[in-house]
Amino acid sequence: MYLKEIKWMAVIVLLAILSGCGKPKDLKFGMAHNVAVKSFSTSGITLEAVLPIENPNGYRINAKDADMSLMAGDKEIAHIKQNLPVTLPGNSKGEYTINATISLSDGNIMSAMNVFNSGADLSLNGTVNVSSFMMHKNLQVHQTGIQNYLKPIIGQVKLF
């Protein structure tokens, strides 16, 4: 009798695990605010900002690091690395402090500011290393229209 109940329990547990392993839902990002410059040089900048993020998945996601290129057409204008991990609880909405280092490809902050202010169509390409439970994955990122997200950030950056 107990063997039959154990088999059914194993089937139920297996079905619960498999139903939780469906394709993850996309995270939803808000506009960054409270942007602060942590360090600044002519070749790059380290920023800290608060970013609203919604995780519609029923499980925690850890974004360990990100490595991306900011592109204007087919030309890389900056390389971005996320410095600190961010943990997003399942089914949550919250604001998270994000640290990132932005290295300018040509080493010239003024030419990068000219690109930002020119209205060029900017895109973000790269990977984000995420984990949840025992799963680790590098997610590919390709996002266009990045200039819409950068305008509020650039406007809040106080260099002096």
C-alpha cells in the first residue's frame, strides 16, 4: 500500500518540477533613477543607479554579471560590465541598486556624449549570467532603442 502512495507522490513531485521548468518569462525594467557617479576618467565611468525590476517568474533569479556592448549602428561606442550581483525574488517587483562600469571604446567621453545627444539609434548586445536553483545560463541580450533609457540617466549624471 505504501509503495503505491510513494510512486504517486514521486509522479506529483516530478510533474511539479517539470511545470516549473517552463520557458522563463521576461523581466520587466523601469527607468533608472538616483544615478550617481562613483568614479570618472576620460576613458570611462562607474555608475550606481536604482533600477525598478519586476520578476514575473515564480522563482528567484540571480543576475551574477553582465557583459555588454553599447552600439550605434554597427560601431561599438562603449563596453558595459555589471559589477555587483542582483538577486530578484520570485513574483516580485522592487527597486535594485545596480553598479556598472562603462568603458568608452574610443576613450573620449565628449565623442560619446555627442553620439548620445545626436539622436542615433542605440542598441545593447551581450550576455547576462543568471542562475536559479541549480540552473546556470548565459542569456543573450539584444535590445534596440536604448537611447530612450539612457536619456534620463545622462540627464541625472552630475560630473562636477
